Amino acid sequence: MHTKCLLPLLICCFLATTASAQKKKWDLRSIVDYAMANNITVKMSEVQAKVASVNYKQSKLSQFPTASINGNSSINSGNTQDPTTYSLVTENTLSAQFQFQTSTDIFNFYRKRNTIAANNWELQAANANVDKLKNDIALTVANAYLQILLSIEQQNIASVQVQQTTAQLVNTKKMVDAGALPPLNLTQLEAQLATDSVNYITAKGAVVQNILNLKAYMNIDPADDFEVETPPLDLIPLDPIADLLPELVYQLALKNQPQQRYNDLKIKAAERNRDAAWGARLPGLSLFGGLNSSYLSFKKRPYYVPVFTNTYDQTNLFINPGTTNQAEVYQPVYTNGDVAGYIKSQNFFRQLSNNFSKSVGLSVNIPIFNGGSLKANYERSILNVQSLKLQKVLDDQTLKQNIFQAYNSVLIALEKFNASKKSVDASQLTYDYAKKRFDVGMLGTFDLITTQNNLLRAKLENSISRFDYVFKMKVLEFYKGQGIKL
């Protein structure tokens, strides 16, 4: 190949190798941090916390006076009152009204202040709920991470098993070809290799499936590349079992677990809502005020010199009615003479000034009968406090039960782990002896395969029991409020 063609190829290979070497590997800390920041359930709880913050801010602003400016404009036709003569006229007019209103509570702050305090506790409870969900997702992804490490170790064990069986198959084939062993030995090892290959493929599929599960918790696209760090299990730090006595862990959990803080804050919020519901039953006094003005526009209209017609109309009015001196009252009749001038609407700002008015007053609200709604709200708030207190007791009992069960599970897992280590040592020793006997023709292939399978099962059980013990220890440490650390 020409040198000019070879150089770009070498550069591409180097860049690909460098990119592969720099590909991010996820450790538990980065997995937990990413999951807590991107998990959908956590994000939803953060939105609810923001809603609680908005409610709290709004309730604080409700202490200040309210103010509003209203205005409207309309074109009117038909009968309209003449603003000069106050008689009805038929013409088109343009009108506008403007109003400024304000009001403030003088009494009934008892309800508002308790509502503000309740919303403050609700906000803190919402933040505690976010912490609780983050803790839950941290524990969930830690378990998923450990499941990946377990499946990787099981895949490695299965791979070693395939390599061992393949090596035995190669040696046995040579001995069968040389006539030292019967063909049945070769057939048995071929069947064992097929079984080992199935086990390896199953273990490899479990790795992929566990990674997909972890991606779902982290809200990562399943198609994205993902590789986890595989620290040695023996190097994972574990607290001494003496520091994880269940009663001690329970007392620490009561102070540190977000669920317990959430329950306490919800009770405080409910108690303040109860007080606010009681305050709503008391009389309220508020101060209000307003500024008003209006504008009217119409076409100029003429007014005339009145001319007496020497006639009178009846008014149906009488002087000294019901007496012998009764006399009827008549009114003179006038007609329009020459045009004396024109009436037109004043300019906009002059009308606003002339029509300006003010108002101020006190408003009293005394609840007397409202269908029992205020009383029912107060009684419901009392029952809500009682319900939340019972929920707190239940959650505390559940927490204590879970801690004692976790401690018992740790003890069982430790015993199983120790027993599985002894089983691996014994199975390994048995396999080593069997392999030596097989190599010198003193042991049949079937017996060797049985011994090898026993060793495989012992190793798999040991890996499962090791990860089970580590995870249960991490759960117990988690209840102390230390979070998840590996």
C-alpha cells in the first residue's frame, strides 16, 4: 500500500482507539447522580415542589391590599338619557366608564396567617418528598448496578467454564484419535460444551437485560452505549455489623429518613390548615375604596327659543283636592321658536374631571348559615390531622419492621456467603483431584463433567451470595441516612 494512503488509515485507527479508550464508564456515584437528576418520577416530584412554592408565595402576597382598574366603552343607540335635561332622547352616543377599586382585610388575619404557615410546611414537605424519591431511586439503581456486576461475574464464570470444556474436548479428541479413549467420552464432552455455551449465552443476555433495566431507571435511551465500571467486590466498603444494630439504625433513621421528615411536615401543615379552617368561621372586617369617572359623547344638538302658544294642558293636579275650593292646575304649552344655540359634549378630560367621584367604606362578613360548609371543612381538617398522625405511626412501624428484617437478612446472607465460600473451596479441590485422575485415565468423562458442573454451581451460588450480602449491608447502611456508597 502506498505511504500516502496508509497514513490517513493509521490516523483513523488511532483516533478510533483513543475514542474507545476514552469512552465513559459509569461508576455507582455517577449512576446515582444521573438517575436522581433525570429520573421521570423524581422530575415529577420536583414539579410538585415548585407548585407548592408558588402556593406559598401567593399566600404571602394575599396579606397585601388588592387593587384593580376597570374600564369599558360602548356605543349606544335608541332611547338614552340626555345628560343636560335628563330627558329621554333617541340618538347614538359613545360612553366610557373608568373605575379604580382597592380593599384590604382588617380582621381575619388569623385565617390568612395560618394558611401561609400551612403552605410553608407543605413546601418543606414537598422538598422532603423529592429527597425521599431520590433516596428510593438511589437504592433502586444501586441494586440494578449490583445486578449488572453479578451478571458480569456469572458471565465470566460461564466463559471460563466454556474454555475449560473446550480444552478438555481438544485433549480428549486427541486421545480418542489415538485409540486411548472410547468415542463416547468425546460425545459426552461435546454435549457438555453445548450446555456450557447455552449457559454462557444466557449469562451474556442477563448482562444486557440488567443494563437495559438500569437505563430505564436513569432515563437513558436504550440504544445509547453504556458500560459500567466493575470494581472488585472485596474492595467495596462495608460498615462493621456491630455498628448496624437494628435499634440503633432505627433511631438514626427516624431523624434522617426523608419519609419521616415528610410525615412530620405534613402533620404541621395539616394542623395549620385546621386552624385556618377555624378562622374562616369567625367574622371578617375589610376596608374598601374606589375612584370612579365616566365620559359621554354625542352629536351636537340644537336648542330653541320657547314660544308660548296661548294654550294650556291639563296636569291632573288639583289645589285643595277633595274640598269645595278645589281647582285644577294647568300648564302652559310652548313650541320651539328660532334656534338659540347648540349643545355638544364636553372634551374627554373635562368630563372625567367633572364626573369624578370617590367612595370608601367598611365591609363586615359574619358567617351565620352556609349549609354547614365551614363547619364541615373544620371537621374534615381535624380528621385529616388524625389521619396523618396515624399514617406517621404506621410508617414508623413499617420502617422499624424493615430495619429489623434487613438486619436479619444480613445475618442470613453472611452465613450463606461463608457457607458458599467453603462449598467453592471443597468443589475446587474435588475438581482438581478429578481432573488429575481423568488425565491418567482413572476417571470417566461423565464423572469429570459432574464434578465440573458441581464446581460451576458452587461458584455461581458464591457470586450470588456475595452480591446478596453486599446489597443487604448497603440497605442497612442506607437506613442510617448515609446514602449509597460503594
